[in-house]
Amino acid sequence: MVKPVYTLNRDQRDAAAAARYWLDALPERYPGEDRERLAQACEILGRCRGNQELDTGETQVRHLLCTADILVQLRLDADTLIAALLKGCLGRPEGGEELPAARFGPGIAGMVADLDRIDQLANLDAAIATKDRHEHEENLRRLLLGIAKDVRVVLVVLAARLHLMRSIDGLDDGRRRGIAEDTRRVYAPLANRLGIWQIKWELEDLAMRYLEPEVYQRIAKRLDGRRAERESFIDAAITTLQERFAEAGIDADISGRPKHIYSIWHKMQHKDLDLEQIFDLRAVRVLVGDIASCYAALGIVHGLWKHIPGEFDDYIATPKGNLYQSLHTAVVGPEDKPLEVQIRTWDMHRHAELGVAAHWAYKENKHQDAAFQRWLAPVRDWLERKHEGEDDGDFGEGFASAFEPAHIYVLTPQSKVIELPMGATVLDFAYAIHSEVGNRCRGAKVDGGIVPLNRPLVSGQTVEILTRKNAAPSRDWLSPHQNYLKTAKARNRVRQWFKRQDFDRDRNLGRTLLEKELQRLRIEEKPRLEHICHRYNFPTGEELLAAIGRGKVSVGQVARQVGEPRIKEYHQPVAKPTPSTPAKQRVPDRTEVVVAGVGDLMTRMAQCCKPIPYDEIMGFVTRGHGVTIHRRDCANVLGLPEPEQARLIEVHWADQGIEAAYPVDLLVIAGDRKGLLRDVSSVFSDQGIDVVGVNTVSDRTKDLATMRFTVEVKDVSQLDQVLVKLRQVPDVLEVKRPS
């Protein structure tokens, strides 16, 4: 418990007399100039606050003086005390003057300003759903840290909260419970993280006293001694250990503390124990130089007092999962009362208190991000040195700037706290709320004033997003030079929106092209693209339509596959009477091509365009070599003179399965680089496609590589699949089949 230096009459109304009384009680470590500056602050406090009362019935002056007194016990410097005394006096007309930075310096003026901002947020309690409550409380704690540019501001806030909890007896039950709930959910965990155990323990006990009064009183009565008596017991145990360690030549630092009521209750609930089963109601911690001294100290402890069976853990030989190391034992100590003893080295202690095994993370039973822990570690180290009296002078601007938080915490109009990275803008905030809020954003208010969307935010601001139903993102938002977006999440949401718009446009175009092609081919079948999209390696029919709209898939190929049932029915052979001498059956050749209206006719694939199954094809009747099969878009077919066009005939692929490999030429144009040929060849290998020919040419003047491959594929579906994969290879600019 943080004990007051003096006792101030609660009913005392003379602000000047109260301030003088407080000044006279200050320890000698605030001499000379510091005391004069504190006297000036008290004078301003009296003029500014006068007889203003809190709703607890206390005067503002007494509340601020008691807050400063708690900070005295934490060994804080004069600047922190002055900031605590002047909280709320910045620019108040009843104070008769502005608080000039020239009088106390910009550092104190900044702390007072931050305290005023935090005071405005003190009663934040958003209507958050239960499942989001934990995240909201966590962000609210970080908001308090984020607003304070100087960590000493947070200490003033915690000290003020502690005195408030000591002063709420006279309030009605509902008001008391509300203050206690906020204290337990936000302020006590914050004190825990900063390592201010004295404040943390008292906040938790006071909160429990008002939230669980019956349980609190029951545990308090069952404890076999008041807290002061337990503290005396600890002091006696420490004295005995110090004498024995000195005799054994062990250099040890010993500290102790009686377990507070909230911690006892929490352990009883968490481990389902009765009070008699808790052996660390009184505990001491022993810090030594090395591991050998740990076990030597353990031997002395067990030699002094009887060990309680089953209550020994060797976390040095077997560390916990978070690398926590220590020796834990419980013994029957002086007066036959149980005593827990923890023994560890200084390195183990620093790791437990400031490292990944930090006590606060263990107690709160959650994982914390590494950046936040790195920020907290030096802050706690500084606070610990202050508490131990190692005053190293001013706080230092270098310390404050070196450990600036990496995040900011801003508020919605409903007081929900939102975490964003440092430098995030209003538009980042909109997308953090919801993608649709960001997409429809057309303006914003920060603390009630209209601001541009690329305005960077700071912790503690309240942001309201103005939306319009038909609004849409702008491509300017993605420009790195206009600083609209800081977070990757927001940028990705904008890109997805534009990608979706492009997809919708391509899908609608693909549907129109397919409908026209089906109409041209007189195919009346309703397209069931879900049945054929897998042939082109697309998961849905809509993806296939979008690919048609982008020109990546031939609309004719898809249209013919939509009409396959009708085509098969049209070409179903008609049953004929069986002749006495069976007619010779046509055996399809390896081309598997049917020439319309002609029986057995020799066909062969054209080498100029190398068609493969399910390409759109035409037949050309040659002189003496049967029918040559070309792709419909073959340059030789399109360039035929008019007299020769009469020799073109309709052909189509046969209905039976085609089990063959067909050669096809592919042209790949890419940015020239080392390993390009290897990457392209690996695509063919992964797809199980044989390469039967390759020719590459590099143009050093343009850094371009032109590669022509001859590969063997089974059908156009396999070809389309490998084309998609080739286009995904880094630096590949174009992939196509030569005409």
C-alpha cells in the first residue's frame, strides 16, 4: 500500500493552507529550486481550483494534493509532481492566467495538456459486445499509453485513480460499482504492466471491495492476521534469512510481500482451492548471483524451516514454456505459518519481469505483440530504478522519443477504441471500421471538425466517417505520393474493389460474347458453365465468363462445348439393317477428325498451325493427300485466294475419347534475365507436358528474350492450363500460339 506522507482534513476548505501543509511535509529530496517551483504550482492550484468539489465530496485541491503525495512515495521527480498539481489549470479563465510554458518549461506544459486530454476520456465505456469487450479494454489501456508522450503522465493518472478509489465510500452503490469496474478492467492491469505493484495491488483490492463485498469480507475475516501483521511476519522472515545467508557467505537481495485479497480470491477461483490450500499468502523472493548460489540458498531455507511436501518446483532445471526460471518452495515458517520462497538469479529476475516471461503477461493469460513488450521493458526498468531511489536526473527527451509507441488509438463516435499503426490516416480508420465504410467514404470529422481524408491521426482523437450510398473509391487513394493510405489492409481493400469492378465488367462482356456465339452457331442449349469450367481450370462459371471477356479463352471453344449434347445427338448414327455381308467399319486414324458428308477419307494435321483437340478447325482438300486440318484462325487459311476457298470443308472432332499427344507451337516473350529458361521449362515439367523443340533468341538492346517451344499436349484444356501458368512466371510479358 502506498502510505501518505501527511493526513489532510477531508473537510478542510482553505486551498492555500492545504497546499502549505503539503509542502511542509515533503521529503528532503525536493530541496531548493524544486521546492520553489512546487510552491509556485501550489499557488496556481489555489487560484485555479479554489473550493471546487468532486462528486465524492472532496475538494479538487485535496484530490490533487493527495495524488501528488502518492507520486512522492513512488519517488517521482518534481516535474511530475508539478504536472499533477496543475492538471486542469491549463488555460482556465478562473485561474486568472494561462499556464506559460516559459515558467515551468514545455515538458511540464505538455504533460498537463496530455492529462487534460486523458481526463476527457476517463469515463469511456463503449457499448461493446461481450465477445469484443476484451479487445476494447486492451485498446483502451493502450490508448492511455498512446496519448501520453511522457510515461510519467500515466503514473499521474494511476495515482489519481488510486486516490479516487480511496474516496468513494460516500457515493451511491451504482456509482461506486461503475468506478470500481473501470478500475479493475483498465487501470489495475495498466499498473501491472508498468510494474507498479503497490498501486496495482491496492486498486485490485479496493475494486473487489465494492464489486464483491461479501467475498471480500469473508476472505478478510478468514485470514489469520491483518495485513500489517502479515507484513511484520515477512520482515521477520527476511531478517532471519539475511543473517543465515551472511553466515554462509551468500550475497543475496531479499524482498517480500503478503498476498493481497484479490490475488488470493483469483487463485482460489482459478485453481479451485480453499484458503487453507494456498501457501503463498506470505512470500519472499531471494535474488543471488549464480545458479550454484540458488541451490545453496535453497538448502539454507530447508534447513531453517520444514518443507511442505508437494510444494517444490525446480524451474531452473526444467524452465516453463516461456523460459521462466526460478526455484519455488513452501515451508512452515516462523509462528508455524506457511511461507513461500522464490529463489533465482538476477538474470532470471530480469527475464521474468521485463522479458517474454513478464509477470503481467502471465497473469493476464494472453499473448502480447513483441513491439509492445519491447516498448514496455525500458519503461518498467526506469520505473524500477526510480522506486529503488536510483535518481539519474531528468527523465530525458531522448528516452521519451526512443520508446515512442508504434501504434495510435483513436475512437469511434460510440467510444470504441481502434488500434492503427503510427501515421495512419482518416481513410485507414474508415477501412479499419469496415470495408464498406471505407469504400463509401466521402469525408470525415475529427473531434467535430471536417478534415481531409489523408490527415494523419493521433491517439485520443474521435473520428466520424461521412459516407454516401453511391460513393466509390478513387484510384488516387492508391497513389503513394498523396498519402491517403498507410495500412496494407486498407490498400488491399481498395485494390480488391477495383479488381471486382474489372471482374464484373469482364464477366458481363464474356456473357454477351458467348450468347452471340451460341446464337451464331444456332445452339439453343442453356449454358451450364459449371459443368465445363473445370476443363479450363476455373473454379466457377463466372470465372470462365470473365476469362472469355478478357480474351484468355476462345468463345468459340466454350460455345461448342455448351452445344456438345446437341451435336452428339445430331451425329448419332442411325441404325441400319444388318446386311448379309457385314460392311467394313471405319477405323478412326490418330487425328480423330470427322469430315462432314464424307466416309473414309485420309486426314492429317497441318504443320503450319498444328491444331489440337477441340480447337476450332477447318478442312482443306488437297490434291492427292486427303484433307489437311487447319485451325480456323490459321494465317494460311485466312489468306487463301478466292478460287481456293471452295476447297475448304467443314470438319469437327470425333465424339470418342482422344488418347494421343499433339504437337503445338508456343511463343513466349519475356524480360531477359538469368534463370528465365529454367523457370519456363519447369512449368512444362510440372504440367506433365513434353517439350520436343525449343529455340530462344535474346535481344540485349531491349533486354527481351523470345522463346519458341514445340510441346505435345492432349487437348486444348491442357494447353489453356499451361498458358495460364506461363503467364504467371515472373518477367513473362506475352504467351501465345503463333498464327
